[in-house]
Amino acid sequence: MLGAATKALLTPRPGAGLVPDPVRPLPRPPKPDRLAKVLAGRLSEAYADLPEHERLAALASVQDTFAAGVLDTDRLFALELAPERLHAELSAPAPGLSARALGLYEDLLGRCCAHLVEQLTAHPSFAARAAVEQVRAAGRTRELVEDVRDRVGPRPDAADLDFERRYAEFMAAANSRVELFGLTLGRSAGGWPLETAYIGLEVSGEYGTADWLGLDHPVRTTVRIEQALGERDRLLLRGPAGSGKSTLVQWLALNAARQSFGDELTGWNRCVPFVLRLRAFTALDVLPSPADFLRATGIPLHGSAPAGWADRLMHQGRALVLVDGVDEVPDRLRKRTERWLKDLIVAYPRAKYVVTTRPSAVPETWLSASGFEPHTLLAMRQEDVRAFIGHWHRAARSECGSEEERAELDRYENALRRAVGTRRDLGLLATNPLMCALLCALNRDRRMQLPRARKELYDAALDMLLVRRDTEREIVGVEGVDLTREEQTALLQRLAYWLIRNGLVEARQDEAVGLLTDWLRSMSQVRGTPDQVFTHLLNRSGLLREPAPGSVGFVHRTFQDYLGAKAAVEARDFGVLVRHAHEDQWDDVVQMAVGHARPDERAVLLRGVLERADAEPEHGHRLVLLAAGSLAHAPELDPGVREEVEGRTAGLLPPESQESIDQLAEVGDLAVELLASMVEELTERGAASTVRTAEAVGGDAAYELIKQFRDDERRQVADAVSLAWSAFDPDLYAREVMAARPWDDTYVYVKSDAQLASLHRIPRMSRLNLAGDHEDLSQVLSRPSLERLFLWENGHLNDIGPLVAMPRLRELGLSHCPRVRDLEPLRRTGVEWLSLVRLHPALDPAPLTEMPDLRRLVLGHPFRVGSIGELPVCDHLTALDLLSETRYLNLEGLDRWTGLTSLSLYTRTHYQQLTRMPSLHGLERLNLLRESDLDLRPAAPLTSLRELLLYPIGKAHDLAPLTDLPSLTTLILHGEGIYDLTPLAACENLTIRLAHDTRATGTHLFPPERLIRLP
């Protein structure tokens, strides 16, 4: 027992770990003079060059320092247990010490101070004393804070934060529910939780952002909308009617208010949303400034907002400005809207902006000069359609009163899934959330007997909404008026047509009642006042809604266009339709009017559109494609008119732009038929556009057209064929198209699990681009011939070891794989090209130092370092791409990669830094991408630059400063802006390579061998 007690007393207690080698406290902690002697012995080797008498003098001086000062527990706590502060207070070396002895004095004193604090933290009474000191310190801090508050008043932003909380609660509640067509009637009129109805859609854009995509031509890639939003602070989102634009705006507002964004959008959780629906501002003389955002959008809290609150949020970059519906602004007011947006951006460049529109309303480059990235919402894929059907029926089951009803809905859901998957006519209809909701509602209402054409679909929907739903529920005369379907339709048609003619999507309720008063004079059989009729239409038709108190509009623009077109046909307003046919707001109206009209009326209307195309060449292309798209709505038509439309359409083929491809896709099988007749004469770009058009149309004819290009080895065509795989039956396409050729020089693009499962059908493949959450990668690992592998958006992938162990792998891309945090398997591999974009936040770059074969690195991951030079990357690098995610990194230290000859920059900040770094002026190739209107004058010091690529978003750069680059021999130009080549005409050694659709002036000054058009 005595031995155990003695051992416990003699065993050193652990301290705070301030020193790695504490002096053993036996039999008690040494006093300062003894401690100094012990530690001096430990330093003897480090100061062996110092004479003995000088070492003793330094030790004696340290002992004297401790003897002269009061050193107790109170003093150490007063210094907050900081050894360095104790050292600074005590330091008083004896005069006469040499510089080397003085160094020993300071070193020894510092070590003694650290050991003294360590000893105190190991003392048994330390915890109790530390707790007392902590409480005292907290009390003193509280007193200081209260004193400061008394003197300066409340926090300047306290009122802002309080109102922000109230506003967030309101926005979360206001945007938490959504209307699902067919379920928002009667008792479910309150809508459904947005989480139940929302499905994440995909958007497309053209990216030429890295060589793995091929900068010689942009490849149209597909990304999730969340990824597109996360990569840019300004986004122009284009999508046709019913594609989910407004629902997306609502989803963004809800998540910003709840601070519930995840993954790519976590940075948006600090944002405060402002939802600006442009249709509400058409009657205003001026568009609202931030100070008026809340009042102009009808937010009840607007009177409580602190003065300047919105301005501060915008200035700080914490505002999320959601501008919905550019297409709902009358054409005459769009310039005003554009100026308003540009002024907002100039005044508040740090805010985030999302603008939505139909594609036909503004060009893709609208606002590009202001830094907006254009994206187009894609048609729903099969898995999206299945997911939506599941969401809709899940919401429907929640309102069922019995198990029998729920079981019946199960049958309806399963039947609809089968029908959409097997019936091509339904598959063509189910392209966006609105049409899917219509199919779900009608499938239930008509007990699985679904219409086959779009017009029949709308007719059936109107029948269900206007008559059958209330009749079957025995709801009659609730508002004191009983209207037949014909009477309701007539009034709604007139209201829709009035809105269309006036360029509106909403009307004041008193205005609508006034219109009804006039129209009801010719409907004497209707019993009820105009107010009662209006209330009945608003509450019972299912087609009208009250977007704001005192206003009225249709539940969706599609129904307004459909009913308005019918009114125009009945009024024989074909001249009006032709006169407005070039306006994007009338596109659907004209096409639906063709469907409503009789055969002779269709001929009149379509001939009028073609004649106007001849008379007004500036609108000719658009009008011809509108006529072609209208043929799908004309089951019976004069053969001569049909032939003329088809002939004129053939003259516009193959399509030159993505917008033309999208328009042709609406034409349907006719476009495929016309394109099939010109296969033999197509250029590389024309053939690629043909394949992309066939992909967008879908169906058997489109599939057969694509099959004709399966052996085409031209780069753009092969890319298009590979990308089209996801639009058709995966196994069939793999067997008949993908397996027909080796894929050595072009990527195989895979998205779905079904495609992945069919990968074994391709006999030879060395490049694979795999997108999506694929857990089982055995099909990839079983391909030892793979040399290039790119993985997108895989939330399951966490171990890259099996991938990098593939024997021939030389290029690896990892993008948006949030669970990849360990790069250790990359050590000592043969990987020569590596891309890292948005992986796990704790990703450790250390293994990059041991990749001796690495030559090119693409960085798009926010590493936790301050400069490029801090990244542990091997010194053999020759090419570096810095994507926009690295914009916070300084270029300092980049010069240590002495072999670096090629650099790609995606931000203005990095470009400006580069021009100020003399050590990097030896670069031979530079790519400047995604930034518009760069000043190229600071690039003059890059005297070794031989090749320059420019790919701005928006306005083209001024090229005149390039005449100061003596070594420049190749200039590659991409982008939507117009370049002026005139200043470069005298540069005899310069060859300019222009992308196919890049415009330039001054081209006549260059001989053919110095001006090359890329395919």
C-alpha cells in the first residue's frame, strides 16, 4: 500500500503540453534557478561554439532575471498563461554579453518561461484556479461590453438582423407551397409542399473550358441546375412555357430564406432573396430600385424595413435577386428592363442575379456583356418524368380518404409510367413539368384513357376543369351563377385574347369586371352580375388565379395562349396573327391558332406568315421555322402549302445555332426527314448539328438518322453521336451505334446506369466521360484500355484507388465528387493530366508532390491556401488551368514551376496578377476565358508569348494591344462578340483562327493562309 501511494505521488501529472520535453518534477517541480540550469544543459550542444565562461554568464543572467522578479500564480494568470508574454516582461539581460551569449540568454529564458507555465498547468490545484479566473474574466468582459453598449448605443445592424429574420420567415412561408395542376382545386387549393413537387432539372450550355472538351469547338454539355447556379453569380435561365422556371425561382427563394442550400450552393445560405416577377411592373413608370423591392412586390412587411436595408444587402453581396419572366414584359418595354438590370449590376456588382425567360424572348447573349452565363432548361428525361409522376401521385394520395382510393391511385400511377415509356405520342408530350402534370391529372380523371395530341390534351384539360370536376362533385351555383362550359370558355377566351393583344399576363380585377360587363351584354341568358360571373370564373374554373390582391391572371401562360388563339381564330384575326408572328410572345399563339383553325383558314394563316418572311428578311428565318413548327398542329392542310413550308424549311438546314436546333426540334419528324435528305453533303459542323437536332426530336426516325453517322470519325460528329446516346434506348444504341467504331480519339459520354451497364457492348474505348451518382464502377474498372477518364457529379465515389490503378490511365478528371478527400492513391502513378474541381472541402493536396509524370493540372477546387505557390505540386508541370473556383488564390509562387509554358485563366483578377509578374513573362501559350472586354494592354510584357486564345463571355476584347507582342504567331478567337481584326493586319507572322460562329470585321485585310475558319 505504501509503495503504491509513493508511486502515485512521484508520477508526474500531465500538463497542457506546451513543451515537448517537460523537466520531471521530482521530488517537486524545480525552482526557476534550478530549472534554468537543467535546460541550459539541454542547450549545450546547440551552443557548443560558445566559450564556457560566456555560457555560464548567460545562465547566471537568466537566474538573476528570475531572482529579481516576482513570479507567482497571480502573475502567470494575469499574463493569460502566455509564455511569450512572460518572456517579454522578464527579459533583462546583463550588460556586456556578446551577441552569441545574448542569443543563448533569450533562448534559455524563453524555454524556462514555457516550462514554468507547463508546471503550473500540471499542479493539482490548477483546474480549480483556472475555473475561478475564467469566471472572473467573463464577468470583466461582460462589464466592458455593457459599458461600450451604454456609450455607443445598440449595434448598428441589430435592427437589420431583426427585420431580416422576420422577412426570412415570411419568404419561407410564402414560397413553401406550390400548385400542382390537377390537385389544386377544392380542398387542396392551398397547394402542396414545394419539396414534394420540385425536381431538380438539367440545363445545357456550350463550354470550351478545358482541353478535355476540345477548345477547337465547344461541346454542349449537360449539368444539373444546382451546379450551373453554383458556378456563377449571374445566370440567364432560358426555358419554354411550363419548363419549371418560376418553380425554380420559388425553390431558390425558399432555400435562401431557410438557409437550407446544400452541396454546390452552400455559399448561397448567407443570401437574402428578392423575387421580382416582371409582369407585376409593366404598369409602373419606372422599375423599382432596391429600396422599393418589397413595396413593389407587395410584401406586407415593406413598411417595417430599416432605412437602407436592401441597399446594404445588395452592396455587401448578400442579396439574391431573382428576376422572373423577361418574356412577360411587352416588347416595347424590354429595352427599359435591360437598362434597369444593367444599372443594378453596375451599382451592386457583388449581388447574385438569376434571370428567367422564354428562349424566344431574348437572344442567348442577352446580358452576356454584364457577366451573365446563359443556360437552357432541357426537356425532362425519362427518369425526370418518372420522378415527377411519383411526386404527383404521392401528393394525390395524401388527400385520399380511404385505402381504396390510394390503391386506385397506385394503379393509375403504374399505368401512366408504362404508357409514357411505351407510347411515343405521350413521350413527346411529357417534356416539361406542366405537361407531365396535365397527363397525371387527365390519367386520373379519365381513368387511364389519355389523349394522343397536344390540342386534345388541352381540350380534355379544359373539359375537366370547366365542367366535369364541379359537376361530378355536385358543386353548382356556389357564387350565385351557373355557367355552361361554352359560356365559360367564351368569356375566358376573350379575356385571354385581350391580355395577349395588350402584351399582358395579368389584369386588374376591376378592369376584368369591366370587360365582362361589356361581353355579357351579348350573353343575355347568363343569370348573374358581372361581379358574380368574375368570382365564379376565378374560384371555379381552375384556370384563373389571383397573383396579388386586386389582380387576376391565368394559372399558366400556356392556357392563356391556347384560349387566346381560339378567340383569334373565331374572330378571323389572321392578319393580326401574321402581323405579330415575329414576336416571341405570339409564338405559341400562332401555332395553337393553326391547330384551332379549319383547313382553309390554316392555309391563309401559313401563307401570310411565309409572305411576311419574304417581305421582311430580318425576320425571315424565324417566321419560316414558326410555320414549320405549326405543321405539327395541322392534321389537315392544303398540300401545296405544306410543300411550300417544307421546301422553305429545307433551305434553312442544317441549323447553325443551338437556338435553331431547339426551334427545329419543335418541328419534329419533318425536320428529321428534311435533314435525312442532305446527309451526303453535310460539313463536319452541319453533320454534328444534324445529329444534335435528331437527338432533340427523338423517336425512331431520328434514331435511324443518327445511325447513318455512327462511322463518322470527324471530331464534332463523333462527339454529337456519343452525347446523343442518353436520348435513346441505351442497350440498342450501344449495340447498333456505339459498337460500330473504336472510341480512341473521342470521349464516350455516359450518364445513366443503363448506359453504364451497356458499356461492355463497345469493343474498343480509351476515353470515358461518366456523369452521375454511379456506385458500381465495375464496368469502368473492367476496361484496362482506358487512358482518359473523367468523372462528373458522383456523390458515391470516395476511393479513387481502383481507378488510378488502371494500367494505361494517363488522364484523370474528378469534378463535383464531394466525397473524394484522399489523393494518396495518385502518388507515383503514371497520370500526366489531372483535373480537380469541387471535391471534399478537406481535400489534402500533399500527394501531388509525388506525381513525377504530371504535366498538366486543371484546378477548380477551393484549397485552403492563400497562394498558388503554397500548393505542393511537383516541379515538372508544363501547363496549368486555373478555373473560376480558384479566383481567391494569389499567383504568388507560380514562378517556381520553371517548366510552365501554358497557362489558362478564367478570372480577370488572375490575368491582372499575371501581367505584374516578370518571372512569368516567359509563357509561350495563354488562354483567357469567360471574362468579357479585357484590357489587353497590360499583356505587353509577355514577350515570349507565341499562342493566345481568347474566349470571352459577351463583349469581344480590343485586339489592338496585341501588336506589341513580338513573338505572337497564333491567335485563336471564340465568343459571341464581334472582333475588329483591322489593327492586326500588319502583323505578317500572325495567323488568326476564328471559331465557326465567331464574328469579325476587317477579315478582308488578311490572305487566306493567315485567316483560318475552324470547322
